Amino acid sequence: MARIRRRRKFGRLFKGIIFLVVSAAVLSFFVYVPFFTLQEIKIDGAKYLTQEDILRVGNIYMGEQLFRLETDVVQSRLSKDLRIEEVSVRRKLPHTLEIKIKERRPLATIICNYGYLDLDHNGTVIDSYKTLKTMKIPMITGASVRDLYIGDTIDDELVKKILDFLARLDENTLNLLSEIAIVEADYIVMYSATDRPVQIRIGKLERLDEKARLTEDFLRDLSTNPHPVEYVDFNYTAPFIKLAE
């Protein structure tokens, strides 16, 4: 009986060793076989971030072993970028990494002492760069800031009010604006991003919901207006439109 028990024990041990060897072989196959290398990245939801941005922030390298790439670590790196509000990362065999992103919405660009800053609705700097990008968000002119970097918040109250106004506009309208000019402390003028820029006189930053609605309606109808417009003034109870001569 003792000999039979020893044989059974040895048999279980042998099967356990075989299982570990096979498991290690399978794991090594998936980790080291060149077929399972990162060859494609599918990014969903990114409008402002480029693939190069995401690769750099996530510390991702094309050609690396897909199963050695820790998706939770990549996701953690990306989530620390202020431009990203939510992110998920997962592998898709045999050679793809899928990244779904919800970006923070940049509302405007402003000049700083070393280049340009992108601001969100809170006045938080979510991107900075030295060379102006081709981006469909307006530039705030008539004001500049110094020594602000990603993660900092602007303290200029007038700029904050402008951002508050821009946050009330839908994305299509925001993309149709090229500039928000601070003419005076209590007078704001915007310009359309059209072949022939049209001046939109906002004036004082009051009645913001009403002026935002008027701006959306005006820019939506501008492309179908048969008459060229020089400017529109929203300072009055009824908007005043000046046609170009």
C-alpha cells in the first residue's frame, strides 16, 4: 500500500511539473514570438492629441512585445496628462493596442512669454508649445501671461470671463471663431474664421447666455447669407448687422 501511495504521489508531482513546463512554454510563446508584437494602434476619441503625443506620454513603442506591454501602466501614464479626462487601454490580438480617450476641451489659445498656451473652461493650462499649431480654437489677443505651465491656472479675471463665455458655445461655433480680441477692459470683439473675417462685437461680458445663442445663430447662418457682412453688434437688445459696401 505504501508503494502504491508513493507511486500516486509521484504521478501527481510528475503531472504538476508537466503542467508548469507546458504553461511556461505557452507563456513564452505569447511573450517572445515575434508575431505578437505591437504593429498597430487604434485611437478612438482623440481630436486634439496626435498619435505621437499618445505614444510619447504612454511610453509606447511600436514593435515591442504585445504581452510585455502592461496596459494598466500605460493607462495610468495617459490619465496623468491634463489633456485627457478619461482613458482605457486594451490589447487586441495579434498585434493591436486599442486606446479610447475622452479629452478635456481646449477653448482658446493665449500668448505667453515662451510661446502659446491652450486653456480649458477653468483657465487651466492643458497644453503649451513654442510654435503655433493649426488648431480650430480661437486665439485670445490683447492679453498675455508669463511663467505659466501645464497644470497652472490663469489668474486674469477678464480672460476667465472670456473662457466662461466660450464654454457656452457649441463645438461647431467655437471652430468658426479665429480670434477674441480684448479691445478695452470692458469691450470684446470676435472674428469669424472665414475667408473674409466678420467682426462680432460682443462688447461687455454680460448677458452671456443670450450673446452665446446669438453668436451660434449668426455663424450658422453666415455661410448662406447672400449679402457680405462687415460686422454684427450684440450690444443692443436687437442685434445690429452692418453689411459690407
